[in-house]
Amino acid sequence: MMRKLKITELERISVEEFKLAEKLPLAVVLDNVRSMYNVGSIFRTADAFRVSCIYLCGISAVPPHPEIHKTALGAESTVSWKYFPSAADAVRELKADGYTVFAVEQVEKSTMLNELVLEKRQRYAVVLGNEVKGVQQEVVDLCDGAVEIPQYGTKHSLNVSVTGGIVIWDFFKQLH
């Protein structure tokens, strides 16, 4: 028999400890993500895997906001974030800071996520796009490459927060 653990048994770190903890060398760029619930969900995933920063761009909402908080559950207070009017500006800044930037998008010559090999000493950023239009072509053009999640069903896309979770987890497995 397995007993579910109580929240007090999980030994989670405090907000202060989180702020001081070493972060994953990964930034997440949200390119015009319209749903505040998706933004909040990505904050929560970023907290779970200690993502270094979230770049909120364009129409992506910024904290504090009740709808972000509903899914972030406080992660919007732990994970560092910045706002940029355009994702292109965020990508330019990340590249100038030495990041390798990948669009998470279905494009010609994309690398399937299960085939992506990362270097432990490199810093990375991933760009997640709008729920309908994806990552803007202008932003794709600025990226060092694109990664795509292999899919085998009848649909050609996943919810952006689900995509973020899969991609962040894969980067965590390789970089942690």
C-alpha cells in the first residue's frame, strides 16, 4: 500500500531559499501568450524546475494578476521575470548575453525534442508562441534553431502550457 504524502512531508524550500538557489541555465520566452492561465501554468512549471527567468512579451500578461495567480499558485513571486514589448527584442537581448535560443515551433529543419543534445555549460532559452499563431516568423528567424515535439496522433499541436512543461522537463533532464 502507498500512502499519499502530506504537504508538510514534501520538504519544499522557502521563497527565500528559492531566490538563493542555483537556477537551471534556461530562460523561457512567451511570445504573445494570450491566456493568463497558460502564463500562470508556465510560471508554476518554471518554479518546479528552477528556470532562471521568464520573458513575458507582447500581449502576454504580467503579474500581479488574479488569473495568473490561479494557476501559478505563488510561482509568479518566486520565478524572476521581465517584460518586453516584443519577443524579438527579448531574443536579441538573450543572444547578446550568450544564450543559445530555440523556437519551439514546427518549421523546416527543426530538431525533434527527443533528438536534441544540449551542452551542460551553455545557457539556453526557449520561445513558446501564441496559442493560435505560434512563434512569430520574425522571432523564428532570430533564433539559433527550432525544436519540435514529436506527435503521433491526429492533432498537430499541444496547449502552450503543456508544450512548456514537456520542453522545460527535457531541458532539465539534460542540464541538471
